[in-house]
Amino acid sequence: MNQVENMDFRYLMQNQKKINTTSSSHKDNKNIIEYDFKIVSFKIGDEFYGIDIMAVKEILKEKKFTRVPNALEFVRGVLNLRGDIIPVIDLAKMFNLGNGKKITNDLQSIIIIKVENLLIGIIVEQIQHVIPLRKSDIQPPSPLLGSINERYISGVVDINNRLYVILDTDSVFSDKEKAKKETIPQDTDLTEEFFVYFVNQVEELCGVHINSANKGKFRDYYNEYVTDNNIKEMPKVSKEIAETMVNKVLSIHTDEFWESNLIDRFNDSAIAALGKICSDEVRVMDIGCGNGFETFSAYLAIHNSMNGAIVKLTAIDTNLASVSSASGLVVDGNIIPSWMEKQKNFIEVGGNQYKIHKEINDKIYFEFHDAKNISANHKKFDIIIARDMSLYLKEAEYITFIDEIADRLIKGGVLMIGDNEVISNQKFTKVNADRLSIFIKN
Amino acid sequence: MRVEYINPFVESAMSVLQTTVSSEVKRGAPKLSNSINHIMGVAIIVGLAGQVSGRVIIDMSQETALNIASSMNGERLNTFDELVSATLTELGNMITGNAVTKLHQLGFKFDLTPPALFMGDNLRITDAKIEALVVPLELTEGKIEINVAIKENY
């Protein structure tokens, strides 16, 4: 409540003075007037409205919310307020005050009010001020007044020659809530709406993109999640849940060394195809290399399986911090899988801490490079590893990206994308691979 | 852009500006930009050759350029005369020269072309198929952007 009361202290004081002077001229010799009532005022269309401050929980300025498809006309969407899902309602729509003014969907001022233990967000065009009043200043509504039905109005008050209509939130929303329950038939299938909402929340919380390349698997995992947790209502999404979902979509051994199981499958598909186009030297690009685990795994896997061929690897990432530290990656000896031959390929830097051998490191170019600008790269590669890039690119960007990396590959070159990603591009043919997504450039 | 190249340029720009212009230099997060860049008003361009090909652009507004030239000369300069251009080209020389020395120590061989100064309103620069690293720097004299694009020759 403090937040609201402090909203504009200076204005409040001025207002109080003004009201003091105006009302003291009316009401004879009383010097101290006690205010027993405060309203938060706002504007819809050209009219001013107020809500009893005791019903207001919070005011949010410029808050982004998620739209809900197929909802009632006046329900604009839902808002995740520190974990609570709150419906956001457009009063202008609800009261048919639509005077043609379009409200944009992005950023809105929202007043969160509490009605019978239910939190509701209402979108208002412009939040004005907190105004102190006395109950006796409030005049009962005239039946002829205002566009809002008389029973929703608890009164009208005149402040500085401006009429404020005070809304009775209890009657407005408890009525409408009931109406809402009646209008939505119980058996309506809302799964699709829930899914869309869930996707939006995950995207917002984790900063990833769910697009056609990864939506299929995401959907499967979502359905699993819904069944496991017996979700029948609008799903609550916490950062934790969102992260678990994203981690499920990520390929196996993301941000860790590849285990021999993955190496076997990689050899059967990618290396088999690679063997047809090159022998002595392999040019590799690792897009989204992160901390370098994937880079070193891929380097050694290709080097070993191609009978010691020279591997020239370019590893790129847009995260400057991780790509800069990748070349100096120091790991605990216990997490290096045995196929990577710790003694041969790594140097111990003390205390069971290992660093990749300098000779190998020198053959890897770590670059600060944005996948969106991949066309600016003029080199050609035999194999490109770009796992889970769809999570970091928008749908259209990802499609262009796939198209552009096709130009970076030689004919017959190999593309490895995320295990759970699907692409359809005429330039590539899918290879049969056990749980891996391997493509050959046509 | 190879990560090894980034630090020498950032460090040298910071240290040269700190010693010659103003002690307060704030560095923004390095960005990657596509090939078309808008120039704020004055651009000092130094070409890179040798093991790599590329260029360094030091970009600022005319007002910032005058402020920086004034600070470097220790007197207030109000018109864009020869002294100002000479000072700015020298700044370009120092920053790139310093960076290239640091890169030499790391085993990279770069050569430099003499700096060129470009000035004008609404300037744009395009270099085909190259991604540039942009390092924004904030000084009391104004805002500078160091724009480095390097292409490996191999």
C-alpha cells in the first residue's frame, strides 16, 4: 500500500491544500478537515475515474503482459506478477467506452486491484493521482450520469471542477467474474491456449525463442509436463519450470564434454559422411560454442575418428565472456571422459585441474561473432556444428541462418543441428542418425 | 573476429585516451555490427594489412572531435582547422599503433596504413562481407566508437 500512497506525494499535498481551501470556504469555520477516504484516479477516454485506494494492491507502470487467445473481449491477457497469474482487463472495453482509441499491446499502465481475494489487473490509459477525500464530499450517482451502469458507481466527486466517477470495484468485478464463468462452457478445450501461454512465459523467463524448429519437441515435453502434474487450469510458470523445459529441449551434453555414447552415434552418421569428402584436413565450424566443451569434444572426436587428420576449427559465440574464456578452459580431471585421453590431450595445471593441450588450442580459432551475421564469413567448411541455435534466433532469423550456413558448406558437407531441432531446407538432405540431427548439403 | 584481437584494441584505446585526453574513460559492452554503419560525423580510418586485412574506424561527432583536440592540445579550439585534423589523425595513429604493438607481442603480424580523416553529415560506411566489432567509449569530451573489422588472410 505504501507504494500507492507515496505515488505523488507533492501533488497529494497540493491537492490537499486546494481541497482544504475550496471546502473550507463552503463549510464554514472548520480549519482542520479530516480525510477518511482516498482514491486513485485515472483516465479512460475523456473521463476521469477513481477507485478506492483500499481496493488497490499495486500500480504497475509500463508492464508487459501476455495475451490470451480466444478470451472474452474485455480480457486483454494475463500478467505474471512475481509468480501470480493475474487476468488483465480493459475497462474501456468492458464498459463499452471504446471511442476508437487503439491501445497498444506492449506497455500499459496497470492497476492491480483486489476483489474478494482475487487479484485483477485493469488497464487504464493514464494513471493520475491519489486524491484524498471525505466520504461526505461524494455525491451519490445520478441515474443519468456517466456511461457506466449506475450500479457500478459508488459516487461522483467534484475536484477542481473536474468530475471523478468513483467505481465500486466489488460490484463491477464480482458481477463480471460471475458472467465470465457462465460464458465459458466447462468443456471448452483450452489446451491450445494454455500451451501458447506457456510458450510465451518460457520465452520471456529464459530469453529463448520457441519456433517451428524446436516447437515439436517442446510440445511433447509440455504434454508430458501437463500429464505428470495433472494440469487443468492456466499453468503457473516459474523460472525453474521454464528452465527445466528449456534444458529438456537442449541437445545431449550441452555445456559438458561429449560422452562416448554420443561419440559412437556421431561417428556412425557425421564422420561417415565426412569421410566421403575429406581425408587429410577437416575444416570445422562450431556455432554457439559457449564455454568450449562442445568445441574440444568435436575437435578430438573428428581428429580421432579421421585417423589423425588435421582439424582446423573455428568456434564462434556472441557471448564475449564465454568465448574469451573458452580457449583457457580449465576443468576438473574427473569430468574428462576416458575417450578424450586426459594424459595425451590435456595438461595438468595442478590439483587435478586440467587444461587442453596448447597444440590443440592453437588449431582452434575462437571468434566473437554473431550467428546473424554468418554471411559476413567468407570461409568454406566441411562440417558445421550448430546445435540448438533455434533457441537463440527468431523464427525468420533461424530460417535465414540455415540458408546462409548452407553457403558456408562445401557440397556434401555435414551440418549437425540440435537433437530436438527440425529443419526443412531444400539445400540439405537428412541422414539417418540415431537420435542426432545430421544433414548433408546437396 | 578472433577473441585474441579484441583486447589489444580495447586496452590500447582506453590507455591512449586516458593518458592523452581525459582520465575518465568509461567502456561500454562491445557489440557486433553488420556491414553498414552510420558515422557520427568524424571518422579516422586506419587500414590493417599483413596477416589479416581490415580496418579500424574511430568515430565521433564533430563536437566531440573538437573537444578531444582541445584537450589534447591544452587549448580551446573552436574551428575545424589543420591542427584539429592533425591531432585527430595522431590519435588514430596512437590507438592503432599501440594495439598492433600488443598484437605483435602475441605473435600476430599486422601492418598499418597511414590514418585518413573523413568528415561530413550523414556518412555511411559499407564494407562487403565483414562483421565489425564496435566498442563504445564514454569520455567527458563526448562519445567515441572504435569500430574494428578484421578478416583473416588464409
